[in-house]
Amino acid sequence: VIRHYVVCSTPQSQYYLAEKHLFSTIPELINYHQHNSAGLISRLKYPVSQQNKNAPSTAGLGYGSWEIDPKDLTFLKELGTGQFGVVKYGKWRGQYDVAIKMIKEGSMSEDEFIEEAKVMMNLSHEKLVQLYGVCTKQRPIFIITEYMANGCLPCTVAGMRKQMSVPLSKFF
């Protein structure tokens, strides 16, 4: 299980993870907590690596740049279906893992679907699913996003809850 800690600072420019242990520099803080858990769940063991997703950068492009040619998509399997459409796992340009969201006819207006894509066009953060593009020149229309290998957030959280649950019989 990966744990992330927020490095906090005092008004006197001292840094800490646990309030009782203050440091003048962040390297001092890291060095200390690599050897002592001191108020943390465990000592710092590994740096959290920046994942090299090797994905296209789409933040800041104009709307015309977001249009993806559907011929560049390969559909591999269905991930799920819902009230508004189907989501499939696929490849973009044979290289990038993507989720392809397709609107179900009559479930929502195309304008609403495009509005969702427009909102995603303005969002770019490592903790958010990245929009790669849209296919609007054919029907059904698609939104193409980063593929989340661990599934949707509710599924991931539900799985974590199952792993963390302990039968009451263990306590008696």
C-alpha cells in the first residue's frame, strides 16, 4: 500500500510530517523519516515515482486539435455499460491504452456529451483522468480518455474496503 504524506511548514519555515518532529530542510526531514517512523504509519521506504505514462500531452490545445480520427482507435473489450452509454477499452494509434466512452442513442443529448468533453478539455492534473480527444464526426460520438487499469474509482474503493474488512470473529 502506497501512503502519501503532505510536507507541512511552520511560520518559522520549519518542515514536518508529524508536528513533534521539525526540520530546517526537506532533505533533513526525509532522511530522518527514512530511518524513524516517529508519528507516521511507517518509516519512509520508497519515493513515489512519477509515472511515465508515455501518453500524449493534450492540455492547452485548441478544440480542433482534440478531434481524433476513429480509424486510429482499436476496440479491445467492453469495460462497462451504464445509463448514458458504453465504455470500452482500446488502443489509440496502436500504442496508447485508452477508455472510449460512447453515447447511447436517446440517453442524453449530444450537446450534453460534448459539454462533458469541453469541461475535461480544461482540466489537467496528475490525479484526474486525462482527456485525449473526441470523435464527433460520426455517430455514435466518442470521448477518448486515459485508461485506468485499476478500474473506476467506486470499484477501486469498494475493493479496498473488502481488503481492509476484518471479521468480528477475529476479536472474540
